[in-house]
Amino acid sequence: MKKLSVSLSGHQTSVSLEQEFITELQRIAKDNQTSIASIISDIDANRLPNTNLSSAIRIWVLKTVHK
């Protein structure tokens, strides 16, 4: 597990993710010419209530990779 720090709505936050998910987030951000923070901000805004942000990121990455 690694901690990934990003700014969401002006607040610094960190999420714990496996390196493989961080690597995929980096690849997706590069492919889409956007930032990891922007992707995580979108995930945060659209996640279901009571869903952990780290879990929401993992699910989003899996769905994105398997499109």
C-alpha cells in the first residue's frame, strides 16, 4: 500500500492504494491528458454515499481498464 496525496475541493487528502492502482491511474491520466487529482475529484463527486474513496477509486480503475 502507498499513500497518494491529492487536493480535493481545496482540501488536502490522501488515499491508500496498491501500487498497481496508482500505476493505472497514472496511465489513464496520461492517456486522457488530465491529472490524477482531476480523476479522483470526479470519482469523489460521483461515488455512492458511505463508499470509501479508496474503494471507489479501485472500482473506477477496474471498470475503466475493462471497457
